[in-house]
Amino acid sequence: RHPPSATMKAARLGTDGKVTICEVPLPVPAAGEALIQILQAGICNTDIEITSRGYKGFAGTIGHEFVGIVKELKAPSDGSSGHIQVGMRVVGEINCVPEGCGCRNYHERAQHPERAALGIFKRDGIFAEYATIPLINLHEVPQTLSDDQAMFAEPLAAACQILQQVHVQGSDRVAVVGTGKLGVLIAQALKTTGCSVTGFGRREATFGPFLERGIACRLVGGGE
């Protein structure tokens, strides 16, 4: 266990909109949470937007895409051991709800009126050496996946959710507007249905990941 006076480095967004590297106290997991040592963190466009425009007045540690190691955990108040153990390599969902709130799945957590989102609003994120994450949010990373591959778990989950929200059939023709990082993940998720997918973007330089995966692209808007 870490000493009470232990500190760590974290990238913190201040009320003035500036991001600074600060020395802050090491977080202590509450009931139903784990202390995660962050191995690798991804920079999402959401992080960039928060630092440039702000979001719901959030100030604190930013970031929400990560791969980490469980260093410590505190069992839920109901005493259940759960599926997560110390030493596991994990990724995590971003929507956090009060421990014992009764949410049965991530759909309910995403709609809970008291939810917080890692590094986005009401809860510190993971651009730090350590972070505390609810156990229910964590998923073990298979040994067959590298840290680089596991980093895409959170945005890929967002892409896959489209298939739960929209019924796509193999006979459909689908346009993905935007050929950035999330666009190529969405296109790959859609392609699993057998439909015809085309990416539309303004910069031909971003088409490579699509074309490498057999996904057609079209240049729009007088792009480069």
C-alpha cells in the first residue's frame, strides 16, 4: 500500500483553461474501486476540445483512454470479490456511477443522473501516474493484445455501439463522414455487417488506413 503522503504527477486543467503538470496526492480507492497504475494513455479529440473550449466547467485531471495495471482494490460494500484482481492489465469504461446505485450494465451507467465521466466532468481522468476507477468499469486485457492495441478499446467500443443503435444490413450502402481515427474504427465496425462502406473526408492524406482495409474513400469539400 502507498504511504498517506505519497504524491504523483498529473496533467491538470485549471479554471483558467491552461493545462499544467502538477504534483498531486496519490488517489485512494473508495469501496468498489481500484487504484490503477497508468501504463499508457491516449489523447482523444474530446481532450483537445475540453482544453480549448471547456466542458461543463470541468477542472481537474483530464484524459479517459488508458491501459493500466491494478495495484490495489477495495471490495464493494456488498463484499463481492468481483472479476478484477491485483496485477491484472486493464482498460476501462468512462461513465462512472455511485457505488451500489443498482446499474446492471453500461447502458444504464451511461444514463444514470449522477454519472461522472473520466476526465470530462465530475471526475478526475487518467493523464496521471495513477487513477482510481470503479471495478465495474474495468476489463482485463488479453495477453495476446499489446498495450498499443488495447489503447483502442474505448473508441472502438463507441464505434461498435453504433451497431446497437442502428440496424445495418448487408445490403445497405453506408457513408462514414470523417476519415480520422474514430472514422476508421466506425468503418471497420460497419464492415462486419457485410454492407458497402465508403469514407468521406476532406484530406486525402487520411485515407490510408481505410484503403489498407479495403474501404473506399471519397474526397469532399475541396479537400487537399
